[in-house]
Amino acid sequence: MRSILVCLLLLFPLTCWAENRLFILQGEEAILEVEIDDEGNARQVRTYRERDLPAVFPARSLEMRNGNILVTYDGQKRQTARLLYRRSHGLTPYGGEPGQATDPDGRRLEMADTERNFRSGSRLYAETGGGHYRDRQHLARVQGLAGNRYRDVFILDDTAFGVAADRIDLLSGDDADTLDAKEALALPGSRLTAATVSPWGEVFVSDDSQPTIHRLRLDDGTLSSNGTLTHPGIRAPGGLEFTRDGELLVANAGPGPDGVLRFEFVMVDFNWRAMPKGGMDLDGKGASDLVLARTVGFVLSEKQTPLIKLSPERAGGHFGISQVGFVLPGKNSEAAIIALVQYDPGGYTPVHYHPDMEQAEIVVSGRALWEVGEFEREVGPGDVIFCPRYAKHGYKVLGDEPFKFFQLEWRHLGNRYQPADKTIRTR
């Protein structure tokens, strides 16, 4: 089936469906949409300006909320626009209500019904930390109460903090309408601009008075310094964002070769040490803020993407075949391949094997005679055929009905003659 899937990669446009969409605010007049591929390479795919998104600019900061709703703010921290991110349309103005069906994939989860048992029993909805839902909802409430009093707000251990020019305040309130502030940490001479919490619970705060990112931690309820992250390429740092893999992205407001700097982290002496990982050149211009789109899954069906008839030449020696690729690397997945395959009556595939790939087929309809390894048997609906590497296999359709199955593949497993790349990147 390999040759068929190569053809499918050429037939379908490459579209990213995952977290590797980064939105960068450049100056106050443009938002750049950047794709980061599996190798860490960045590629700009769209630019949004006033003509594309009226009434959004000038903008001074960004925020990505639940449901991939991107919110823009002016210099006074007043909301200027709400934008919906969809994989097919990019950013578009959004005026929907929470729970409204705004996408073919279903209702946008700007606010989830946490009373449903499959959410109430989930750690992601019930606990805090690691960007869980409770943290995001708490953050949204505190932001609404804080208004423009703070440059940024973050949640750590279920506690809210506000970032001011040269200090960080502890924020609290007994009811939904009040917010009390108490100084938690003073940093004299600093000009703090933005904060983010790492996957391991450390706070990073940018300081545009110097090429520094402050590292803070919370011990027994007390916020304290945990050193600094310094790098000669940091210039008036602004927005900060951590990827799910623990890579830190830093928006550089000052002009220069790297509008966005990247750092990965390795554990050294029981502490996460920052290691420079290069940057993104924005044509010598700076970036004031950045946010990542959240990872989404998707539901596909034959109704949306119907089968495509392939000639034997185009199908690489498979006869009487139609196929559609639902999941493909580079299109909407990091590694998985899932395809719907149908053979006409009389169709067949000559016996062959794969040295670097395993396959599984789940029969949907019809019948076929299947050779798999050292056995031959008839298969029909509900049967699952599994072919390890080097297991010979081939099949022909039985009867007058088409034979249809789902194809799953794990490719590039390597073999002793052509070993796969086993490089491991430590975060």
C-alpha cells in the first residue's frame, strides 16, 4: 500500500491541525500565523492586517482562550476583538456565544459543561496546574476583574498573581465582584511585561528594561526568585509562551535578526537549564506578543472525503482500487496513517511485504481471500488483519460485492539494513 499512500500525499493539500500554529503580534499593525513542523522548522503561512481584520488594530497584546478564541487588546488592556481560529479559514471575526455551533466539527468549547460525568471525573477539568481548565477559567475571571491594572495575570497553584511594572501582586477575593491585591514580590528597577507558567510549575516573567527573563517559584505560598534567563539575543522581551513539549518562545520587541527566540530545557543538578534553540527571523522586525493555538482533534467521514478511483499505474500495482486518506503525516498527523480502501469485484493486490512498516486492516464490508504470513483465509466484516514487518501478504476480492476496509499503518520503523533515525531530544 505504500505507493498508494505516496500518491495520496500528492492529492491532498497539506493542512496543519495541531498545536504547531503560532500567532505573533508584530508591532501593533499585523498578526503573523506561523507553522512549526515536527522538526522545529518555522514557516509563515498567513499575515493579517487591517484590511483582513477590520477594527482589530492597533493591538498591543494577544490571548488565546478556550475554543481557540484569540482575543486582542489595546495599550490600556481593553479588549479590541475576538477572533476564531479554524484550521481551514485561519483567523476570522467571532461574535458567537459560548456553546454555539460555529464550526463543522461541532460546538466550540469556550465554556464546557463541567457537570457532565466524562468531564467531572477528569483531572484536566477537576484539578489545577499544567494549563488545566480550572486554571484557565480562574484566569479569565481574574482578568475581567483586574481590567487594565496589570500588564499580565497568571495562575500558580490555584493562586492568582498580577504583573505590574516593577512588582508582582498576590490577587484574592471572596466573591465574584471584588479583587484584593497584596505585594508578593518587588523587583526594583524592572519593567515587567508578561508572564507564563512552565509545565513544571516555574514562572517566567519578561523584563524589557534589560535582556532578562526572571524565573520565579512558589514555595509554601511565597513567591521568590529562582534566577534569571539571560541571552545576548534578548531585546526588550514581551510575550512568552510554553509549548506542550516544554519549549519557551520569547517575543523580542526590539529590532534584530530574531523576532522570536526559542529555548529548550534540560535537567541539570535537579534544575531545568535553558538552552538556546535559535529563533525566527521576522525580516529584522520585532514581536510584541505571541500565542499558540491549542491542539484539536477531528472527525472525518467518507461523506466529507469520498473515495477516489485509482488506476493500476497510479496505485503502484494494486488493481480495482479506490482510496481516500483520512490521516497522513504532514497533512494532519505527526506519524499515523489511516485510509479507507475499497476494491471492486475482481480487484486484487499481488503478494508482497514491507521491511519498515506494520499494517492493520479492519474489514467494513465484502469478502476477500487474504494471504497473511504463512496462512491463507477468507475475511469479512469485523475481521482485523495484522501484518508485521516482513510478513508477506496479498488478497483478492471474493464474490460480486466490493471489498472495503480501513487501513492503518506505522511507517519508517527501520530495519537492520537501513536503521531509522532514533535521535532523542531531551527537554
